[in-house]
Amino acid sequence: MMFHYTNATDRLQAVRLTEGSICYFDRLVFPGDRWLFEVSPETYLEVRSLCDGEEVVVRSPLCDS
């Protein structure tokens, strides 16, 4: 399946794709950039960024099946 992620913030973000406990892709996404990628239904998207000096992590499944 094809998905895209857009960094709509004004900060650099570190994006990671995982399946279970296996990390299989890391990428830096610059503000305003869009990233197109192909994944399986079990893939999770993890986004890390800094906000006021603290790391914020969001992890969510790409598919709700």
C-alpha cells in the first residue's frame, strides 16, 4: 500500500517505520516536505520532534484493519 507523510510543522522531524519490534526505515523530514512510501498493513509510523526543548513522540498504525 502507498502512503504519504507531510511535515506540516516548522521543525525538522525524525520519522521511523516499524513492524512489531523491527525498525526498517528511518528518515529526516524537513518542514513542508512530503514523503511517499510503500508499507504493509502492520506498519507503524513513529514521528519524533523537539518542542520547547523536549522530545515529542507520536506512534500510530498506518492502517486500522
